[in-house]
Amino acid sequence: MSNLEVYLAQQPVRNGNRTRREVAYERLKDALQHAGLEPGAPLSELQISKLLGISRTPVREALQQLAQEGLVQVIPGRAVTVAARSIKDVMDVIHLRWLLEPELARLAAESATQSQCETLLEAIDRMEKAVEADDYPAWSKADAVFHQVIHAACPNNLLGETVIQLRNRVHYLANTDARHNPARLAACTAEHRLIAEAIARHDAKEAEQAMRDHIIKLRDSMVSKLSYG
């Protein structure tokens, strides 16, 4: 079985009040971010439809939305694949993150509620436990919560959405080194803690600087990986 089949089989679909398209979108996005799918891997509408137990139309609509967010690539008349990025694509995204994400952290530090701060610190605790347990999927999910909380805390919703979409575009490559490098994963987690604690203290200047430092270290790690493989 492929990683996608294994992951979706382990994650039962609960419809609730969501539409089938929303279910397909949420399940596929979760798999794309946490199942370790390789860039360029094909995604079959028919296979996904069978795995989720829903028709192909909502699956197709979900894939189209994910393509707009940069998580998948649609080759008209040919295939849908997990997004694959060139070195220039990756470095362009990291440059934009370096420009935008420190401001996101600064605004979040000024506006975060007590509940958001607690959730942010809880996410860091889960990341640290995942590092100790060598459980990358758990780390990745906690990392997603971390960034979602900062997005939610930022009063500029467009800025938050833009940063999330930028992260989506290079999510696999940005985390591949950490996935296979325990030292980098631990260091990345420590960088996240500095950001979270600054936001929890409502120290906007320190949150901005901690985020900038994190993006610089991410950039350096990616340059090393993309240069030497």
C-alpha cells in the first residue's frame, strides 16, 4: 500500500455538518502535510474517492482547491501530483517568509488571547515530546497547530493566510531535513519555543526577532540540503 492509502485508512472520515468537498479537502490536506508523500507522486481521483467513500466530484473540487494553495500540481489532461518545487521556487518562498513572517509574529504577540497563548505553548510541549519519541508525524501536527494559532492571533487575516499558503508551498521540502535529522528537529523545536514564549509574554519585538532568526536558520538548512542533497 502507498503512504496515502495507509494514512487515509488510519484516519476515519467523520462528516459531521461538513460537505463532502470539505471532508475530502481536510483529509487530503492532512495527508499531504503529514503522511510523508514524495513530491511528484501521482494522486488518483478514483483511488482517493474509494479510500474516502465519497464520489469523485468533491474529490476533484478538493484537489483543485489544494492546487490553488500550492500543495498539489494539476497537469491538464494528464495527472494530479504532489507539488514538486525547484530550488528557485523554494528560495523565493523562504525569502517571502523572511519578509512577512516576523511581522506576523509581532502582530500576534500584540493581539494573542490568553487561550491562544496557552494553545501555542501546549503545541510546543507536544513538539518536544515528539522529538523525544522520534515521532515526526506527531511533531508535524503540533507544528501545524503552532502556525495556525499565530495566524489566528494576527489581526491582519490576509497576512496570516498568505503566510500559511507560502508554508504550504514548501512544506514537504522545508521539513524533510528535520524529518531525517534529529539534531535539526530539536533545534527547530527550540526556535519555535522562543517564538511561542515571546508571543505568550506579549513581547512583540522579541517575537519578531525570534521568528526572523528561525527563518534565517531554515534558509541556511535548505541551502545546505538543496546544494548537497
